[in-house]
Amino acid sequence: MEYIAAVLPSICIGLIFWLVLRSIFRGDRTERAAELASQDDAARWYEELKQRDGGALSFSPRSPTDSAPKR
């Protein structure tokens, strides 16, 4: 019985540590999947936008003269 009393705290701490790490890794995996789905959706939306607008890039960088304030 002394052996169980000596080992039980270490087993409990190890179990808690394992549960915490498991939840962190699952959350990370879920977040990465959601981010990938979001990027795929944005890419699909942008391709549809390019097709609809005839290939003109709606979000292309402006020239420096376009961003200058007009007087």
C-alpha cells in the first residue's frame, strides 16, 4: 500500500498534464482546419469575382498617384 501512496501523486499529475496537452493540441488542430477552410473560401470567392469582372483585378495595388490627396 505504501507503494501506491508514493506513486499515486505522480500518476495524477501526469494524467492532468496529459489532459491539458491533449486539449491544447486538439484546439490547435481545429484552429488550423478552420483557417484553411477560411483561406479556401476566400480564394474561391476571389476567383469567382475575377471571372465575373472579366479578369480585371479589383484589388490590385494602386499607383502612388492614385493615393495622393486631391486638391
